[in-house]
Amino acid sequence: MTENGQPKKLQRSLFQNKVSAVGIGIASVALFLAVFFLALDFLSGGTSLYTGIITFFILPIILILALIVAAVGALIERRRRHMKHPEVVPRFPTLDLNVSKARRTLVWVVVVFIAFLLLSTVAGYRAYHFSDSVSFCGKTCHQVMKPEFTAYSNSPHARVDCVHCHIGPGAGWFVRSKLSGMYQIYATLFNKYPRPIPVPIKNLRPAQETCEQCHWPKQFYGAVQKENYHFLPDEANTPWTVKLLIKVGGGDPTFAQVGGIHWHMSIENKIEYIATDKQRQKIAWVRKTDENGTVTVYESEDEPLQKTPENYEVRRMDCIDCHDRPTHIYRSPNTALNLALQTNRIDRSLPYIKSKGVEILSRTYDSEATALQTIADEIKAYYKADYPALYESKKALIEAAIDELENIYRNNFFPHMKVRWDVYPDNVGHLVWQGCFRCHDEKHKTKAGQTINKQCNACHIIISQGTAEETAVNLNGLEFKHPTEDVGDAWKEMNCNECHTGVNP
Ligand code: HEC
Ligand code: HEC
Ligand code: HEC
Ligand code: HEC
Ligand code: HEC
Ligand code: HEC
């Protein structure tokens, strides 16, 4: 018997039971490891992917579960004592600050609580940064995000963190993204994700709140010059260069004249549309509201709406409706070969290398390994059979071409996720996808018959075009000349993407 008349056995801490002992044991180890890794994180100035996942996700979860186990053990113990000695152990704890032991316990509880709070604030802050890092977004689910991460790493936005476009600033979208992140982790663990990952991402944050954090559309002005290098699929891989002056334009008269693409599409006019397919490629209805509030509605002749517009989702056009692939750029075989030939990573003196390379890359392979093997085997076999002398004299160039074709494959084709250029439309331009011609096709008409401009100089002028030997130049703009004669003027009647699909037409 002791001072307050309880048996000694009942004075022992409630945590002295087997269940709590296990909980406390595990919690101590987890806490020790967490503090250790956190210290490492601070000293090394950053966290590697795997220590990050352990420190910020696995250890805290183990710690909290173990503490819950310890508490449950104590509750069971209290209940057991209450059942045995209901007269000395009441049903619920009593807190009597006149008993010195209770005061000491309280002080301990407060101290431990504050320490825990401090530690979790620091860890939480680091965890926030870690879960927003490019390596967490891009590499955690290796196979799943490999295409996006690879394409991103080779793009103009390679130094922009994923979260700047996918989440943006502010708490609301942060919470939303972490909630949907939980589902994504589940989908990855249980192999429930779609291949390829579908676009458009339905709840992507409005582009004004992400892109415009860095790009300010009013600040754009003037025109952008682009030089596109093409190589024809003939024996000589004949080069054909088009120089365009694209009327990007701007919207602030204090900087320069207003006008151009950005001005018309997103500043002066509000443009809304209804698409009848998931990828927003078939546009049936367009509404323009200009700065005076005048409304003009254009309807597709080819595929009109089946019901009245109120029955559909009306989308307001923003940056993503043109720049939908600003960073996850998967090059088509044609584009990739044009680039490799232009930069001499594939030698132009190899006969038919353009045509042959495009043809091999455009096939479907069931794995990367098969594709790489096929590229090496077929290129060698082709030159050995058709150009035996050249095969001996230019062995090194042929090897280099094979290396580059394999690189192109690795960076742009992802059979595991079924990702390649032809699954994600690219809406800037009109060569391989309909892009601007989804609306600018002269087939979207107002009741009065007015159409959306398809004139070749509405968006750009061609200032030069032709082969190395024969280039036409005119700074006021040339009429487009199709590089191959047999196509003639067919481009005037047909859209470019009816023949051009990214491979040899
Ligand atoms: C410059 C802005 C930007 C950055 C940076 C960015 N993304 Fe994207 N991402 C987009 C846009 C735009 C889309 C397409 C949205 C659409 O069409 O609905 C997209 C689409 C995706 C998709 C859907 C599949 C696809 O290929 O379209 C995934 C997955 C994705 N991004 C992951 C990532 C990861 C991981 C990172 C960082 C390594 C990242 N993104 C960085 C803008 C960005
Ligand atoms: C965190 C800042 C940041 C954000 C957010 C951002 N960008 Fe960029 N963007 C850049 C930088 C930096 C460049 C590269 C400029 C350069 O290399 O000249 C760039 C380049 C571009 C280019 C020119 C690409 C080229 O081929 O030269 C386009 C188009 C573009 N961004 C569109 C977008 C769109 C669309 C979004 C929203 C989905 C976006 N950006 C979000 C920083 C950003
Ligand atoms: C109607 C389609 C369209 C819309 C909408 C649009 N752009 Fe563009 N943008 C273009 C075209 C076309 C170019 C020319 C360059 C090219 O072809 O990539 C361009 C060029 C750019 C460039 C490169 C400019 C330079 O001077 O090099 C940036 C950056 C850019 N856009 C950002 C944006 C942002 C941010 C938004 C949303 C506020 C936006 N764009 C909306 C079509 C569009
Ligand atoms: C959703 C439909 C839609 C898409 C897609 C679209 N536009 Fe437009 N665009 C319009 C409408 C509507 C107008 C206003 C037409 C008018 O005022 O006569 C317009 C006007 C323009 C103008 C001013 C034309 C003029 O007559 O002076 C330019 C430049 C332009 N768009 C460029 C582009 C480019 C470049 C793209 C592709 C990157 C594009 N647009 C894609 C609907 C679209
Ligand atoms: C609504 C705007 C618009 C109209 C109308 C338009 N284009 Fe384009 N065109 C673009 C854009 C945007 C690009 C892409 C520029 C870039 O980023 O390379 C482009 C690219 C091109 C290219 C370069 C393709 C390449 O890959 O080298 C050619 C050639 C071209 N256009 C010809 C034409 C012809 C011919 C017409 C008339 C039938 C026409 N364009 C009408 C917007 C337009
Ligand atoms: C009737 C089919 C057809 C139409 C329509 C067509 N082309 Fe072509 N185009 C071809 C063929 C065939 C070739 C030669 C094979 C090749 O180069 O892939 C070619 C080659 C090209 C090339 C050079 C080679 C390359 O692929 O890099 C360019 C640039 C080009 N076309 C631009 C255009 C533009 C821009 C339009 C639309 C204004 C257009 N074409 C419309 C069939 C067509």
C-alpha cells in the first residue's frame, strides 16, 4: 500500500504492457531514424529520391502507427485494471494537479508535444519541398512518368519544375493536387493506370494561373522568325528550308503595336468553343466576343452540333489550346530525322537515310530492346545489300547513324506506356495535326457566311523557301511552294495533315 492507498501494481505506468512496449519500441527506432535522415538532409543540402521517400513518407507513417499502437495498449491496460479494481481505478483518467506525479506527467506531456510539433514542422516543410520536386514527380513512378520526364528533360522547360505548370501557386490547388496524388500512388501500386495517360488533363489548372506566372502575354510583340529544315525522302536527302516570320504579336500599346496571334486569340477577343471529341480535335462551334461585347458564332459545316450549345461543355480558349505540348514533346520520325540531319548527327551523304530511318522508326515495336535491335540490324543489312562499297568505306558513319536513330527512339518512343508522337495532338501549327486549322478552315461559318481566316499570310509570312541551290527570298512574303512537284497545288484544297502524319506520306 502507498500514499493514496493503491496497490503498487496499479501505480505502474499504463504503458507497461506488451502491446504498448512493442509500439514504443518501434516508434523509438522510427523516430531515431527520422531524426538521423533529417539531419543528413540538412547537412547534405538535399535529399535523394529514396531517402526522401523513406524520411518523409514511410518513417512518419510507421511512427504514427506505432504511437497509436502504444496508446491502444495503454487503453486496454486501463480497461483491464478498471474491470479488476473498479473501486481504485476509475473508468476514465483523473487529472489532479495537487498530486506531484500528475504535475510531472503534465510537464512531460507538454515538453514532448512541443518537441514533436517542432520536429514535424521542420519535416513537414522539407516534405512539402520534396513532394514538389522534379525528381519526386518525374522519377518515383519510374515506368509511368518516364515518357513525360524524358521529353521534359529535352525541352525548353527542362529547368521549370513540374509543379509550376501542374499545380501553380496557392494553397487550394496544392491540396487538390496532393489529394489526386494519393489516388495516383494507389493507381501505380495496383497497376490501374491507363496507357497512354489520357489528355487533356481534365482538371488542369487554368493556364492564366500557371503559364502567365512567367510569360506575360501583353509583353509579347512583333514577329518570331523560325527556320525549319526539311530533308526530302530521296537518294540525296535533298535539304529544303522554309523561313517563316510568325506574327506572334502582343497586346500593350506602350510596348509596340498591338496585333498578331496572341492579341487576337487571347487579349482582344474572348474565344470559346465546343469540341465533340475527348482530345478537342473536332470543333463544332466557336463563339467570339470582342472588346465591345459583340458576339459572333461560327458553326462547323462538316460536323455541326447535334443539340443546342447549352448541352455541351463550352471551353474558353487559353494557352493550352495552342501550346498543349510546351514541354512533353514527342518528335515524329520525320521531325526527329530532319533535326538529326540538320545538326549532322546523321550524315547526309548516306543515301536514302532519311527515308529509311523514318520508315524503321514509324513501325510499332513491343519493347525498346526489340526496336533498338531492329534499327541496328536493318540499317546495316540495307547498306550491305544495296551499297556494298559504301558499306565498307563509310562504316563509321553508318554506326554513328545507328547510334543516333537509337537515341531518337529512346527519347521519343515509350512502348511500355504506349506513348509516341501520334498519341498526343500538337496544336501549334497545322502540318501533322489539324492544329490551327481545327477552326481556321473556312468551313466554320456564321449565319451570314463569314468564315475564320485561312489565308496563308494571316498568321505568318514565308520569307524564304527552297533547296540549298535554289532559294526564293522575299521579305514581303512568298506564296507557299510545295517542295515536291507531284503534290502541285493539292495543298490549296486539302489540309496538310491529310497527307502529312509524321512519317513518309
Ligand atoms: C511548361 C509546363 C509544364 C511542365 C514544366 C511540366 N508539364 Fe506536364 N503537362 C503540361 C501540359 C500543358 C500538359 C498537357 C495538358 C493537356 O493537354 O491537357 C501536360 C501533361 C502531362 C501528363 C499527361 C500525359 C502527357 O504526356 O500529356 C503527365 C503525366 C505530366 N504532364 C507529367 C509531368 C511531369 C512528371 C513533369 C516534371 C518532370 C511535368 N509534367 C512538367 C505542362 C507541363
Ligand atoms: C516557371 C516559369 C515558366 C512557366 C510556369 C512556364 N514557362 Fe514557358 N518558358 C519558360 C522559360 C524559362 C522558357 C525558355 C526561354 C528560352 O529558352 O528562351 C520558356 C519557353 C516557352 C516557349 C517557347 C518555346 C520555344 O520553343 O522556344 C513557349 C511556347 C512556352 N514557354 C509556353 C509555356 C506555356 C504554354 C506554359 C504553361 C503551360 C509555360 N510556358 C509555363 C518559363 C516558364
Ligand atoms: C491561338 C494560339 C495561341 C494561343 C492561345 C497562345 N499562343 Fe503563344 N504562340 C502561338 C504561336 C503560333 C507562336 C509562335 C511560335 C511557335 O510557333 O511556337 C507562339 C509563341 C509563344 C511564345 C514564344 C514567343 C517568343 O517571342 O519566342 C511564348 C512564350 C508563348 N507563345 C506563350 C503563350 C502563353 C503564355 C499563352 C497564354 C497566355 C499563349 N502563348 C497563347 C500561338 C498561341
Ligand atoms: C477554337 C477555334 C480556333 C483555333 C483552334 C484557332 N483559332 Fe485563331 N481565331 C479564331 C477566331 C474565332 C478568330 C476571330 C476571327 C475573326 O475575327 O474574323 C481567330 C482569329 C485569329 C487571328 C486573327 C486573324 C485575322 O483575320 O486577322 C490570328 C492571327 C489567329 N486567329 C491565329 C491562330 C493560330 C496561329 C492558331 C493555331 C496555333 C489559331 N488561331 C487557332 C478561332 C480559332
Ligand atoms: C491560323 C494561322 C495559320 C494559317 C491560316 C496558316 N498557317 Fe502555316 N503555320 C501556322 C503556325 C502556327 C505554324 C507553325 C510555326 C512553327 O512553330 O513552326 C505554321 C507553319 C507553316 C509552315 C512551316 C511548316 C514546317 O514544319 O516547316 C508552312 C510551310 C506553312 N505554315 C504554310 C502555310 C500555308 C501554305 C498556309 C495557307 C494554306 C498556311 N500556312 C496558313 C499558322 C497558320
Ligand atoms: C496531297 C498530299 C500532300 C499535301 C496536301 C501536302 N503535302 Fe507536303 N508533302 C507531300 C509529300 C508526298 C512529300 C514528300 C515526302 C516527304 O517529304 O515526306 C511532302 C513533303 C513536304 C515537305 C518537306 C519534307 C518533310 O516532310 O520534311 C514540307 C515542308 C511539306 N511537304 C509541307 C507541306 C505543307 C505546309 C502543306 C500544307 C500547306 C503540305 N505539305 C501539304 C504530300 C503532301
